[in-house]
Amino acid sequence: MEQITASELRIKLKNKETVIIVDVREPWEYEERQLHPSSRNFPLGNLPQLISEMTELKEVSFVVHCKTGTRSNQAQKYLRKNGFSRVINLVGGIEGY
């Protein structure tokens, strides 16, 4: 499974590369702290219901993250099983960022 470190992601954002960030934490966690203003919230537990809203992400690379990397790893596996081949997991999650 493809992964990205916090320092690699920081460099991409600093260089103003187009990076789509998907936060798979719960909405209350997302509201408390966001990794980046452009991040989108698709909670892990709701992915089966939200997957139809994510179809535009099927053909692009995007980074998933959670608090520590556990939920985003699960999300990455689930999304890959459902046709999202370019999902990248943020190692260590937002805590590592």
C-alpha cells in the first residue's frame, strides 16, 4: 500500500502541488482540527454510504488520514477494494503531522 510521510506531504503543500486530502475521522474530530483548509471529511464508518460521493476521486491520487494512521489504513484498503487505486495513506495521521 502506498504511503506518504508528514514531511513529504508538507513539502508538497509548501510547493503548492495539488493535493487532495481526505480526513476519515469523525465529524467532531474534523471540526476540532483540520490538517489543511481544503481537506474533505469522509468518516471511515460512513464510507459505504459516501462512496458514491467520492467517484470523482477514483481517477486521481489522494491522501487519506485520521488521528494516528489506523483508520486511514483501513479506509485505504476499503477504497482500493472498491476501485480507488491511487489512495495514499498518511503515516502517523494528523498526530504525526
